[in-house]
Amino acid sequence: TDSSDLFGALFEAPAGTRTVPVLVPMPAPKPYSYCVPDGTAVEPGSIVQVPLGPRQVIGVVWDGGEDGVDPKKLRPITHVFDCPPLSKEMREFIDWVAAYTLSPPGLVARMALRAPNAFEPEPMAEGLRFIGGEPVRMTPARARVLDTASDGVSWTRTGLAHAAGVSTSVVDGLISQGLFETIFLPPPPVVAKPDPDFASSRLQGPQKDAAEGILSEVRKGEFSVSLIDGVTGSGKTEVYFEAIAETIRRGKQVLILLPEIALTASFLERFQDRFGAKPAEWHSDLAPRMREKVWRQAVTGEVRVVAGARSALFLPFEDLGLIIIDEEHDPAYKQEDRVYYNARDMAVVRGRIGNFPVVLVSATPSVESQVNGQNGRYSTIHLPTRFGDAALPDLHLVDMRRHAPKRDGFLSPVLIRAIGKTVEKGEQALLFLNRRGYAPLTLCRVCGHRFQCPQCSSWLVEHRFRSQLQCHQCGHSQRTPEACPECGTLDHLVACGPGVERIAEEVERHFPDARTIVLSSDITGGVKRLRLELEAIAKGQADIVIGTQLVAKGHNFPLMTLVGIVDADLGLANGDPRAAERTFQLLSQVTGRAGRTGLKSHGLLQTYQPQHPVMQAIVSGDASAFYEREIAERERASLPPFGRLASIIVSAETRHDAENHARSMRSSAPQVSGISILGPAEAPLALVRGRYRFRLLVHGRRSSDMQAFLRTMLAQAPKERGSVHVQLDIDPQSF
Ligand code: ADP
Ligand code: ZN
């Protein structure tokens, strides 16, 4: 636009004699060269503003010096931000992630710069300081203000009025009489600093040994990976708190990654109880101003501990000394958008580059981490029992072939009786079903018409509370009609299968007086409302909770003594080799919500496959046999972590274009021993938002250089023409 051209022109500084590479937040394959105006000081890591086409963009001065281009031919850097430069470690990390995931480094760097106004110190707020003297006329209100201000502290105008309990006009009157001087206040700190000795460590028994193991790594202050493998409620959090305390004592910053940070208010409070202050939060629900503050204070070192979602891994800490990854097996650590990466794996890389310890934590470690534990790459620390007098729930399978629910129902009589008993005792029951909405499929009883998304290969999910049919792939929604759009028959549409809303309806039929809460991401009011509901549950203000995986993570509900799994088989059906592992992890986590205090607790898992290894592993409480089988199976098939996988998704507006391009990518690929290509086949989601998707799976031995192969493959592939788009996913979640 005109104004940005003008802006660009105004900022054209005098040419210099030096050039530097600058990484801009674009999908460019490498940094661009810019000239440094004479008298401007930049170094690798400096955050700068540079012209790019007609725009001004933020970039980072990168490593690699002069490229021999005549500086006169280059455009100059327009501004250097007053911000500590990104450290060498951080730059190396960005390059490493870019190379590993085959993403443009600029896009990775952009993740490190996601706080648009944080690169310059915040403008200082105006403050007041009492300089002495008496007002012309003293009033009780004026006296209170002077009394409050007389301690020499600097106040904001409204802060002083508030503290003195008067209106701002009283303060204004005193200012106009010259009793105050105006000064500039430094920005308030985002959080108080956590104090490692605020509350003393209270570890007991096996927790002590576990903490000792990790503390010895922390004291070495070198790269190492520890895996805390302990059942839910065994005190893993207490143990890693000691590692955090020690790291703070050593003057280093700490990053804690959590899969659902926005929902774990209780975690922040626990942290505060131990350290006297909350950690800074980092996640996508953070207000932009807060985000900018946390970013800046992480860079300047003012923030000592950050608790965040996976994206916090790209915060350019001043001096990071420890990363904790809680629930390390959680699929939420995988980002599948632009830069595809697994924050757990990249955290280990960051620890290696920064030469500091990394601690993985889980009740159900991923197969990858288990194998790394077995081969000695990670040191594993076990916590096999719950802390104190809390016992794990008694778990039982409900064989649905023998305990069929009533017509139109999904809860077996056994489960209904158990819910009744629990509620009678004044305790809480959780019914878990990982399916949002009312029913996953709606069809016409007369003609068989099924409601499908017009843009995706998925059924529309009925949301009865909102009278809508919704696509969970693309968000498309429409009103639920009364007549079938195909045959026109009225009132013959039937809901097939249950979602949480439908289970709630069934629960209300059986327990009309119970207080029920449905929890899923569909809740109106967003994260705030969810936090409130979770708090209400923890305080015992609900009898029966019906929820998706949102309720599975991390929460501590003291009164919850029954967990009912509505459909334990749900996650097993999709044919993915990781399905059993995932189902085991999710079910362990959900059943782990019960019995966190001394109360006797139960879990009932409704299944049609009681002999399935996952079900057996869950009820026996012995995961080792299950994991051994899983690991043996992966090894036999040379699947990760014994082999390497990459998935290439080719999408296009027509099926033909997508399939064709995928085929030619395959036929133009290099031949390398130890690496093979499977497909193309229709991707697991074959049509999303009107785009057809085909998948190539590249499989390699552990020793093969997957990245080099893929680079060559991409270079030799035909150009992406028309609507064709190629997306690479290293270490895909499903395969
Ligand atoms: P995990 O992280 O393994 O699920 P937590 O650390 O949350 O386990 O501990 C479970 C419960 O036991 C929490 O309520 C915690 O406060 C309590 N707890 C754990 N260790 C101790 C301890 N040493 N002293 C007192 N309470 C503890
Ligand atoms: Zn859709």
C-alpha cells in the first residue's frame, strides 16, 4: 500500500559498508543479506526491522558473516530493537529444528518471535512521589493521601487514590498544589520471583531417592535426560519441584511444559505453595499484553520459571537450565501446523544444545521413551505406588456382550448401579467418553441418507444443545433439519452412537436429582468457563461429570471415587499401530482421576473386547507385559523408535491432481538402500476443507539419513502446480 511504501522510504538509512544475513519470518530457504548502515551496531542474534518488498518485517541477524555482495546493492536494516540478542544456543536450536523438520528456518524463527510488541522495553508509566509540604487546606481525605504517600514509595495516580480510599480528584487537588513530583515508574514485574526455599521439601520414602537421582543430574549442570515413570498420584510433581528448586538456586531459568496449561490453574497454585510465587504462563489463551511481557522477561532473565504449552519451547530464555516435560507421552506435544514438530523430542535437543538436564514425566511413558530408558540413553526413575494413604482405584471390565444396556442406552446396568451408590454416598462419578456432541452420525431411517460434511470425508456430528450438525474437521455447521434432505420424510432422522451430550441425557433419565456437568471443548464461555467448572467439580459442586479428554489431564478431584469409561474400545478401531499405546495411556490417565484421597475408589471400563491386551494391562495394573509386547511389535516391524518414518501429504482441489502428484513424487524419488516408500494411498483424512489428500509414507532404518533422503526427494519432485500442496511430517503421530 501507499503508506507502507512511504514508511519504507522514510526509513531508508544511509548505506553502509558491511552486510549481514537476516532471517525473516517467511518460508524462505535461507537468510537474506542486508547492509548495515554505518554507525549501527548489530551482532548475530540482534532483532532488527528490515524492508521486505513493500513491507517492513521483524528479523534476526543470523550467523555466517559477509556474502560478498556489494553493500550498495542491498537495502539497509531500518531499525535495531533495544532487546537482548537471541543467544547462540537459541540460533543453533532454530537451525537444528529447521533442518530436522525440513522447515524453512524463518518459520521456526517466527515461533521464537511471537510477541509482536515485546522487542522494545515498555514505555514507562508516570508515577508520583510526595516531596513534602502542607496543603492549603487539610481535609480528612487529604490527610489520608499524605499519610499513605509519606513512606517515600512511588505511586500511580489511581493507585494512590485507591490505597488511600479517596477519589482521584483528591489526589489531583494535591498535585496541583505542588506537593508531588512526577517521576517515571519502571514496568511492574510480571510475577514475583519463585523462592526455592519458600516451603521446605517434604519428600518421603521413594520420592527422596527419586529426587536424589534427578538432583545429582541438576547439580552436574550438564545435558542428561531423566524419565520419572510413576503412577498417577505417586508424587511425581513433588519430585520435580525439587529439581526446579535446585535449578533456581543455581541461578538458571526453568521451563515446565504441560499439555493443557490453560486448564491447570491448580498446578499454578501448587507451585505457589511451594515457591511462594506463581510461574509465568505461556499459552495461546494469554492476553497479547501479557504474552509480550512474559516474552520480554524471559529474554531479559527477569522471569525465572515459565509453565507453558509446547510453544513455550521457542521462548528465547536468557539462561535456561532445566526443562520439565510433564505427561511426556501426550499427543498435544505434537504440532501439526506449518512447522511440524514434537515438543518433547525438540526439548531434548534444546537440552543437548544448551548442555542442561531435561526431565520427562509420565504415568504411562511413550514407547519411544521406554526404549530410550532400556538402552540407557535416559535414566529411568520409578515411583510405583500412590503417595500416602491414597490407593489406585479398583478397576473392572464390564463385558458389554453380557451386560447390555437398555434400548436407547449406552450405560450398562452395572455402571448405572455404581453411579447410584457413589452419588448416594455424596461422592462423585466421572463418565468418560472421548466424543463431543450428541451423536457422531445422523441418518434417515427411511432412505438411509447419512449427513456428511460437504467439504470433508467426515460425518456431521449432531450437537443437540445447539440444534446443529457440525463437522469436527473444518468447523462447517448447519441447523439440524426436521426432514431428510434426500427423501423429504419428516421426523425420521436417527442419531447413531453416543457423544457426551447423549450420555448426559441418559444420566439425567436415571438420576434426575443429581447435579451433572458436561465438559467438552464445546462449552460456551471458553477456557475461563472451563476453569470455573473444573474448580466447581474439585469443590464437590457436582455429582456426575460427563466429559471428553479435557477432564483426563492433571486435575485433582478429591471426591471423585468412580470413573466409568463409556466406550473403552473407541480408540482401538482406527488401524493405527499406535492406537493400543494411545488407548492405554488415555484410559490410565482417566481412571487415575479417581481415588486421589484416602477414599476407596473404582473404575468400570465398558468393553466388547475384554481380552484385548490394553484392557488386560489396565485391569491387572501391570503395564510391563503390555509395553514389552508393544516394543517387540515395533521392533519386528522396524517402526519408531527402531526405524524412522516420515509422512508426505499431497493435497489438491481434485482427487486426480493429488494422486497424480503423489505418484510422480514417488517415481522421481532417489533409490537409497534401507529407505522405502509406501503408497500413495488415501490419507487417513481423505478430504478436508474441499482438498483431497494422498499420503506417501517414507520408512527408513534407524541408521539412515532420512532428512538427506527427503531433501533430495523434494528437489527431484515435479514442481507443485495449481492447487497442489505438499506437506512433510517427520515422525508422524499416526502411521
Ligand atoms: P503425580 O504428579 O504423580 O500425579 P502428585 O505430585 O500430584 O502426584 O501427588 C499426588 C498427591 O499427593 C498431591 O495431592 C500431593 O500434594 C500429595 N503429595 C505428594 N507427595 C507429598 C509429600 N511428600 N507430602 C505431602 N503430600 C504429598
Ligand atoms: Zn468439514
